[in-house]
Amino acid sequence: MLIDHHLRGTLDQMPRVARELEELGFDGLYTAEAAHEPFFSLALAAEHTKRATLFTSIAIGFARNPMDLAQTADTLQRFAGGRFALGLGSQIRPHIENRYSMPWTAPVPRMQEMVAAIKAIQHAWQHAEPLAFRGEHYRHTLMTPFFDPGPNPHGPPHIWLAGLGPRMTRAAGESADGLLVHPFHSELYFREHVVPAVEAGLATSDRARTDFSLSATPILCTGSTDEEVERAIAGVNVLLSFYGSTPSYRVTLDAHGWGDLQGELNRLTKEGRWDIIPTLITDEVRETIAVCGKPSEIGALVAARYGDHVDRVGLSIPYDAPPATLAAVVDGFRSS
């Protein structure tokens, strides 16, 4: 099981942060599209690391078009020496329409078409064949030598699709090279909903499990001191309440009979009561969805949660964890 960590910080901090995380033993570094775009940090990380896989988790697909994403991914794959993977997510309708001013359509078929379009563009570049992709949402039929980067010496970068609900999760198994499981999940939801959906998608695409990368990103609640644990609980409760307020992520709460919590959290966010929503996260909810334990125990707890169903885990740590605590977490993974 490979271990990944969020590459957070400002651009001027990236060289140092990336080096330190790789030296701590992390196998991959990923960025998220939130307050900042997700690609520049990975370019800096590529220059200052040697072995870590670098990927977006996630870049918002519907804020862009397939050609734009194909070009960016191809450039980073070349610069990183073959260590880049393009992780895409759909986001939700209010953000696509009102934050990005882009059209919204049914997300699952559109995301599958986006992946197919990017792969068609990559194929045209890699094999010097005409570009002829025609879909319902995207049409790419023009590629002249002036705009063709030519074959990527490291091969086209993989495309990993983010999902949580059964339809998007199955779509990843059908269309993408891997799945990035959203952090807002429990062991029960993962085993009873995610795994079967991936298997169904792979069966539809007639692919073996070995042809597919499955990555889960559990939320960790850990600390080496009482003060660190208190800070972790506060940070995890904020993140869980934010995710829990989103209708698309209700599936995890429904699996445990907590669906009404999503409605209450959502109502409070619409009223702007962001300071209140973390208080609705009970110890039971936190300890069910997040992985909670001492730093040295996290590796064994994660292994028990996922078994042999995942290839890599990305650690979601929504608070400042000191290097010594991170090192203890990594050591626990290696010894579990």
C-alpha cells in the first residue's frame, strides 16, 4: 500500500515542503483545487523531488475542457519524468455554474465523455494519428503539427477519476485508469458500496483489477500530545461538517442512518452559520468516518479498514501535524 500526502502551502514553500514530505517516506504528493489552482505546485514539486508520484486530487474537470487538460497533463508528465497523474472531479452544480460560470449537465456521462476525449487527444499525439473525437459535449477534430507536442517519452499520464456515489464510482471503473475515493467515507460505505461499484465498472470495460489504481483518502484524527489531539478533533469536525452539508455526500451518512444530519448541516450553511456546524459532529460520527488513533496505530487501522482493496492511500489531515507526528504515522504504515 502506497502512502500519499496533501501538498499544501504557498508556491514559495513548495520546494521545501515537497522535499520534506518525500524524505519522510511518502510515495505520492497531491494537490487539491480549493483556494488555489492545483497544477503550479506540482510543477515545483516535480523539480524538487525524485521518486514521488505527483497528482491532482482533484482538478475540477468541468471548469476546463479536454484539450486544456490534455495539454497541462502532458506538460507535467514530461517535466516530472513520468511521475504525473491527472486526477479529475466534477464538483457540484452551484460551483460549476456560479463560481466558474460554466454549463452544468448530468455529471456522470459528461465526465466519462471528458475522460474519453482526453484519451483520444493523448492517443492522437502519441501515435501521430488524426484527431477525430465527436461526443455529445465535446468535439475535437483539429490538430495541426504546430499544436501537436508529439509522443510523450514517458507515455500519456494516467487519468484518475474522483467519486463517492455509486454511479460516478462505477464510471471510474468503466472509463478511467483509477479511482480517487472522496475522503467522506466510512469502512462500511467503502466495502459495501465503493468496492462493488468499481468491480461492476471493471467488468463492463472488460479490464482486470490490476489494470486499475484504487486510491482512498481517509481523514485522519491523530496527534502525539493532548494539545495535538484537541487540534486534530477541531480540524476534523470542521471538515466533516463541511463535507456532510453537501447533498452529493449524503450517501455515506445514509449508510449509517444519519441522513437527517446532512439536511441540518446544509440548512445551517445556507444561513451562513459556519461556526455552528462543526458542533453537530458527534464523537460517533467522527470516529466512524475518520480514522482515529495514535500516530503509530494509524497504519494498522487503515490496513484493517481497506484490506487489500486499495493500492494507495492519501492522508487527509485538516490541521497542522508536526513532522515528528507525520514520521510516526509513516513508520506505523511501514511496520503494519
